[in-house]
Amino acid sequence: MSNQSYLKSKLEKLLTPQEAATILGISPGTLEVWRSTGRYDLQYIKVGRRVMYRTQDVEAFIQKRFMTHTT
């Protein structure tokens, strides 16, 4: 795989805040609050004003929150 096709495949996996929020079942505004307060450890990428999420980071965030009991 060439460097260009590798980079393209990685970039295609970036999610907008709206897409990430939909996957998580929250509003984009809630996701924005989480980013600004650091409430949760969901990593994001910021270039200028643009915020993007890697698919694997959103998936890892979900995996960390699986619970087997409430105690």
C-alpha cells in the first residue's frame, strides 16, 4: 500500500462531531461540552477550528464503558 493510499484510508475513518455524537447517542452540543470541560477522555483531532474524531477512538470510548453490574 502506498503512503498516499494509507493516508487516505486513515482519513476516511475520521468522524465529524455530528457523526460521533450520533454513534454515542448524544447531541453534538453535549460532545462539545465534554471537549471543553474534559469531562470524559474521548480523544479528538483539532486542526484550526475543525474538530474530528477517529473511529477507533469512539469505539474504544464505548468499550471502556461496558458495565457488568451496578455496584
